[in-house]
Amino acid sequence: MLAFEEQVVSDLVEDPNGGLVVLSSGFPLASLAAALLLQLHLHPPPGDATGGGCLLVLSAPDPLKARIRRRLQDRLQVHDVPPDLPAQQRASLYASGAALFLSPRALAADLLTSRLHPSHVRALLLLSAHRSSDTSSDAFIARLLRQRRLLPVYAFSDRPHAMVAGFSKAERAMKSLYIRRLHLWPRFHVLAAADLERAPPDVVDVRVPMTPAMRGIQAAVLAAMDACLKELRRTNKVDVEDLTVDKGLFKSFDEIVRRQLDPIWHTLGKKTKQLVADLRTLRKLLDYLVRPTCRYDAVTYLKYLDTLRVSEGVRSVWILADSSHKIFELAKRRVYQVVRADGMRVSTDNKGTPTKKMKLVHNSTGKGKENENEGSTADKHNTQKVIADVGIVLDEVLEEAPKWKVLRELLQEIAEEQMKGDRENAQDEDESGIVLVTCKDELTCFQLQECISKDPHKVMREEWEKYLLGKAELHGLQKKNKKKSEQPKGFGVLDGEVQMGPNESAGPVSISKLETNALLAAASELRNITKEADVKDGSNVSCTKRELVKGKAKGKSKKTTEKRRGSNRKNRNNEGNDNDQGTAVEAEGQLGKTDEHADIDASKVSTDDDFMLASTSGGACNYSSDFRGLANGKPLPPVQFHALDSDLHILDVWKPSIIIVYHPDITFVREIEVYKAENPSRKLKVYFLFYEDSTEVQKFESSIRRENEAFESLIRQKSLMMIPVDQDGRCIGPTLANEPDPLLCQNSITRKAGGKKAPEKEMQVIVDMREFMSSLPNVLHQKGIRIVPVTLEVGDYVLSPLICVERKSIADLFQSFASGRLYNQVEIMARYYKIPVLLIEFSQDKSFSFQSASEIGDDVSPTNIISKLSLLVLHFPRLRIVWSRSLHATAEIFVSLKTNQDEPDEKKAIRVGVPSEDGIVEDDVRAENYNTSAIEFLRRLPGVTDSNYRAIMDGCNSLAELALLPVEELAGLVGSQKGARTLKEFLDAKCPTML
């Protein structure tokens, strides 16, 4: 452990009440939690009489559990207690005195049922304190534990920006957890900075210039985002300080805007709601541009934009902005260009990079051909003919990500340095020589694997072919849905035919039609080439001997690939091989000067067939360490890929010598600093890859600045914080028992026998175990109501022997109506309880309405939620619907409903709906004891009403017996002569015959 980590643990142990620790993101939370657990196990705090009490750990994600368990291996018993573990096994684990990872739901039930006594607990650890509030499960458990004894509660959080969200978030979290001390450990803390800067790693900042198209897209997206923010400011619904482009780069921006707009969401217009959705879409466009997550290369980025154009259409505000056209145009230019030629042959682009051109030839057969850009006279004549007939040229650009090339150059340079170091002196035993490349997610790791193991141009070609085939398939589906016209209009033909007159120019035809025509023709030709190659491969393999099948098939597949690439691709490879001898990677000092590395073309790099890839668990991918040889003869070092989204700490496992941070992340940067501080003798070099003048740099710098501002805010709050003295455990929050009585009530008591107050009976509510996933049991407990957790077959809450409540949140209500589950639940409640109640609970920070007034139509729709509720009430007249604005309002409603009601019986509530050994259900008014179909038929007979159908059921055993009764006896059962005659005439009436 580092010195500042030991100081954190010692500060926590000093206070018997515990404390809240807010760490900088990326600091070793698992190491601190493990050290604290071991300290509490070996040296209990003074005054602790539990002896072998257990240590409870809550709110720990699975990766954090694994790291804590690994650090405590063979030193302290650690058990993971799943919520579905039987109660007897949980009780035995509580008595073992080990450290237990628990879910709040099971622990709250065990504390309420006294299966776990607070005196048998030594301490409580919470590892996600930023999620704690007065209604959270962590606060509920802390209150249950500290009701009877002073128990230390230790809370940790490594998200300082979440601790300043809202009003006095840190102070409210401390009050809910009964903690009095706040410990802040930012990166700029004196002790932490001294430990981390004692032996820092060698850092190389590599700034990669973006292509002109990427810069144009970034500027256009930022302009569109700024326009949306200006429109949102005009609504005067959101705090203007939060509406900045700098804050709009983070996911938390969506939460900030929605948190301010949720209470008035039903009053907002469609435009304001669409602006909020547009800001989320624009942030994703920026993220996918500079951080190609989920394989968002140039082709996939264009495909995503095509999807947005179709899905959002005219509803979106940003698509109607002036800069949106530039986004679509530049994204298309990164993949291909449609040029309307005027007779001159189109050469390479401005950078000198040759591009492949696909031209549509109108020949005698009517089929499209793919002509290469040759320099001969015959090709020039053919080009002019194409221009005269069709007038468009499809240029394949297939722009690669600039970071791909820089990554390959870095790997080659690292391999050369390692080989040079091996020749000069033997490699240290501590150095593994592994190069770790960190990406944002697992799919990006796989994409970088393909770019290194293959030619990057091949990777782009595969995506381009998928894009073309997807276009053709979509166009085919559209043609099936339309009526086929006898005369095609010369565009959108899959086989590449362009039916235009010999003297007709391409001018009057819109450029979008010509572009669609070119794309579909290219897709058709690609499909034909693939079919021809498959046929040739099949014929060649069938004629080959059995022992040579594998080798021949492998060779043919390579030839097929080359044929699909075209002769232009071959010429490009030949040129690249000629230039290989004159290219080399410069020394380490030139890493930042990426312009000097522009000599190395992306198409020169390809790997040998023996290059093998393997993947390890948790989103980390590694290469075999014995591969050699790129196309230019330069070896690569052993490379490991790691996905940051996997949340696995792998630095201590792989012990890399060099780290290439492909997607910079502040959390991983701190992990690197801690790893190097813990291993000062190990050599470590870190490369950071940034796009120059991009939002990637802006977002990384903003994350550092935002964390520092959060800690500065917490420091100011700590100096002004006022924690009440009753937080030492002697008083457990506001309850009905310690709230002051109203003045009127006190005056009325003085009239009765000298003011003696009669003892109040404790209220209790029977709660289903599944309801502990919500916060309502916690709020009910705050109100002084005794919670009885059981497993209920009918309802969620039993307030009295007559009242049963089914609680539904808004999302659950819609799902229950869609699945039909709510109808069955209400039917069962009406069967066993006299007053069934449907509680519809809204969120406190959202609007108290299903939909806004503008969304309510003039006509009654059966799919509307109000219509479904109306039908439910019509089917069950005894059902009562209760509307609650928040959790606290629900608790007040429960207290008022329990007025003048008997307390529910736990044993009876458990037996409701559960058949006995004889198959009889107690207190069932219909259920299995009756023929429900016959009852429904009886109630629909004329003369039978809700007031007399039960008397009729008691007077006769079946419908057949009812039909034979005389009118006099029926009058006694029905209650009137008129009703009896009506029923008898209906039963005796003859059925009409069909002639």
C-alpha cells in the first residue's frame, strides 16, 4: 500500500462512527476496502463487544468484489451472499464472522425479521456512497443497524462529480447514513501527489491530425449543437449556466437537462422535447467521430447517418439546421464521391492517394462494368463514352482512421527499440516486454486487431461491401412494396442498367438519382463477381485430390479476394512495395511530430498468415507473442488489448512495459499512476493518442477540470457543513413516535383524566419480499410503521384484514397492461379482499400526469392508458384506484387508510391464495370452491342482480336445479314476484328454430 492509502485507513478507524471517503476517480478503492476490512478484523475498534461479528459490504459491483477477494485471499474469509440463498444458510454465514457481500433486499428482510441481530455485526461498508439518499436501501439498512447500538458505517465513493449533483448532496448522504466526518482525497492532495509523483512513468503525448473531412464534420456538429442550445435557452425552462457546449460533451449533460425538465415535462411543447433528444444525438455523433466505438469507421458512420435521416426525418430540429447538410455531405465524402464528369478523366485526389473509380458503362448487353483508371488511349476513349452516356463517376475514398496508421508506426518503433535493447544488453527479468493497448470497448479492440493483422484497406473494403449490399437489399424491399411499372425510368436498377437515350444527357436527372443508380450498380456488380468467384472455387475444389483440398482452397480464396479488389488494388500494392525500402520509423523524440510519419501508407501493412489471435475473458484480447513479419518485414512486439468498459484492473496481472492509450480516460490514467507508484523499480512508458484540436482533447481536459471543481465545491461544503449531534446513533431520524403533537391535540388531552394519554397501538404493514427492491418500505419505516416482510401470493401490501394494495410505478403500469398481468392481479385481489386497491405511484422528480394536454386526442382510443383504466374499473366495481405523487405521499396515504382499521394478521396474509392440503383455499368467495363459469352465467340471467345472486347460489346447487324450481320458490330467492316471473319465463322459453 502507498502512504496515502494507509493514511486514509487510519483516519477512518479513528472515528467510532465511521466516515465518508470521497476519492479521485481511478484511485485504488478495492485496496482501501480490503485494508479496512483486514484492519477491522484484526484490530476491532475500541468498545466493540461483538467478538466474532461479521463485516457487511453493500453496493459492490462484481469486478470490485473480485479485486477485494483477491487482496484478502488466505487472510480473511470473504463470502458472496446471493439474495436467493436460503434463510438458514444466510443465518450460518452471519455467525461465521467473515466479510459478506450482500444485496440490500435480503439484508433488510433479515434485519426486520431478527434473523440477523445488529449486535452480531461489527461494521458496515458501503462502496457506492454517491447513490445514497434518505430513501435509498443503504440508508434503510444503516437505520436498522443503528437503532439499537452504535455501529460504525464506512462509506466510499470514487465519483466526486456525483457527490455535488443537486443541493447539498454530500451533506444529505451523510445524514442518511448517520456519518459525521467527511474525508476528501483528490489527486492534488499533498500526500497523494507526493506518492504518485515520486517515480512517474515516461509519458509521450502523440497528437494525430484529423483529416479535413473529420474537422469539417466536427465543426458542423458543434455548430448544430450550439444552435440547439440557443433554442433551448429561449424556452426559459433550464438553468442557462448548464447549457454550454463544453458540458454537452458528457453523458451527465442529459441527466442535468432531464432533471430540470422532468417536473414540467408534461407542460413542454414538442419542439423542446425534440431539442433534448437532438442534443443526445449530436453528442453521439461527436463521440463516434473521434472515438470510433462499436466499429464506427467512416463507412459505418455514414450508415448511422443514413439511419438517422430515415428515423428522425423532419421531426428533428438539428437536421433542419444549416450545418446538417455539411455533416451528411462530408461523411459521404469520407467513403465515396459522385462526380459529374465533363469529358476529362478524373485523377487522384489532392493528397496523391489513388482512388478506385467505378463507372457505369451503357453497352449493347445493358450490364454495368467496372473500369479501372488506366492511362492508355483506349481507356481514355472508354471514359469519354461513359461520360457521354451516363455522366457520373463513383470514386471510392474509404478514408481510414488516422490513429490506425499511427498505432502501427508506434508498434513497429517499439519492436525496433526492443530488438536494439536486446542486442545491447539483456532484458531485465522484471520487464515483460508486453505492449498494452487500451480502447473504450471490446468491439474497438477487435477492429484494431483486424487492422493490425490485415491490411486496413481490406477492413474498409469489407465494410464498404456490406454497405453496398445493404443498399441493394433495402432497395429490393422497397421495389417489392411498390407496383411494378412497365417502363422503368432509368434509375435504381439492381443489375446496373441505366436506360437513357443515346442523345440524352445526365443534366435533367437529379444527382441523388444518379448517386443511387451508381451505388446499386456497384452492388450488383459486386454480387456478380462474388457469385463467379464462388462458382470457380467450387469447380476447382471438386477437381482436386482430397489431400490437397485445404491448400488449394486457401490459394483460390486469396485469388478470389484479389479479383474482387481489382487491378487498381494490385497496382497500389506494387507501388507500396517499391516504396517500402525508403520508409523507416524515426526516433522516440519524433513521436509527437506525426507529419514526419506520413510516408508510411496504410496499405503497406499486412500480416503473415501464421499471425494468430486469441482473446481472453473480460474484454481483453491478446496476441500470441511469437508472431513475426509484416508486409515490410518489420516484426511487432507482443500486444495485449484491453477494453476500458470491462472495468477490469489488469495492470497487476499483465505487468506491461509499454501502454498505448488509444482512447484517453481519466480513470485509467490514475490507475496507471497508482500502478507505477506501487512498482517504482519497473520501467513503464505510456503513449497517449489524441486527435489534435478535437473534442476528444476537450472532453479529456474538461473531465479533469470538472473533477477539480467538484473537489473544490466539496471542500467549501465541508467547511460550512452542519451535522446534527443526534447522528451519534441515539436518535434514528424522524418517526411518528418522536414528532411533536399538534397543539390542538395536546389541549384535547388535558380534558381527560389529568392529561394522561392513552398508549397508541403500533401500526404495522405486511410487505411482500419483492417490494424491497423499491424505496417504499424504507419510507414507511421512517414514518414509524412496523414492516413485516413475508412472501405474499396476493397483492404487494396488506394494510388491514380488508385492504390489500397492488403498487404500480408508471413504467410497470404500462407493462402490466400490455402483458395482461394487471387484470389477473386485480381479479385475485377482488376474490380474497373486500377493498382491493390499485396504487399508481409517480416519481417525485417527474410530472404528476400520464401525458400532456397536447397529447390527448379528441377521439377515445382503446389503446390509451386512460381507456384501459376505465375498462379495468368497469370490470371490477369494487376496485379503488389511489394516485400518489411520491413515496412520502404514499406513506401518508397508507397511514390515512389504516385509520379505524384492524391490524393485519401475518399468518392469515401468508395463507391467502395458497390452497391447503385438501385443496381448499381459505376466505375465498369464488375461486376453486365454486364453478366460476356457472356463476358468471347466472349473473347475466334476467332478474338476477348483484344483491340476490348469492342467495340463489345458496338455494340451489346447479343451474339445472334452478331451471326446475317453481315461481313461488324463485320469488323467495330472487326477492320479488316480478323478478321471479322474468327469470322463469326466460328459462322456460323455447329456442327459435331455423327454417
